[in-house]
Amino acid sequence: MGETALRKPVLNSALAASACTAYNNCMQYTIRNVPDYLDEALRVSARREGKSLNEVALAALVRGAGLAERKRIKRDLSDIVGTWQEDPAFESAIADQQKIDEAMWQ
């Protein structure tokens, strides 16, 4: 049996584990038999609020489950804007990284 054949189960296992994690982190539901009156109410709310049907449906599920909506924590970095300080040692290190070694490109 070749080396590639021996590695294949390991790769498949790693891929399956990664796919499972991705699936669970982005859980997708399919809801069937939504009554017409509920569909219409959700769609009207979505149009009125300028949101997607998905956003409005999720908010309704949160309220219906008796959970408080949690605001996403957003990081806009405004607390660090304008704090950059010139550092000659840093600039020198960056300049060294920009040099091209001509011998390597022959």
C-alpha cells in the first residue's frame, strides 16, 4: 500500500471534523409548514424595518423563546485611532524586510 493511500483516511477524518465544526458554527435550520399569516407578518416586518426575512425571523424566535436579544460586540478600533508613534527600530526592521536578495532570483 502506498504512502498516499495510508494518508487518505487521516485527511478524510480531518476534513470531516473541520466540516462538522463549520456546520455547527453556522447552524442552518429549515422550518416547514409556516402558516400564511406568520409568513406575511414576518415579511411585512422585514420590509418595514429594512431587514432581511432571516434577521426578522431570528428576532422573532429569540423573543418567542423568552430570551433577551444580545447585541453583537463590534470592534471599530476607534480607541486606537491616532495613537501610532514613529519607531526608528521598527522602520529599520521593515526596511530590511523590503530588500531583495538578487542572488536568490538568479
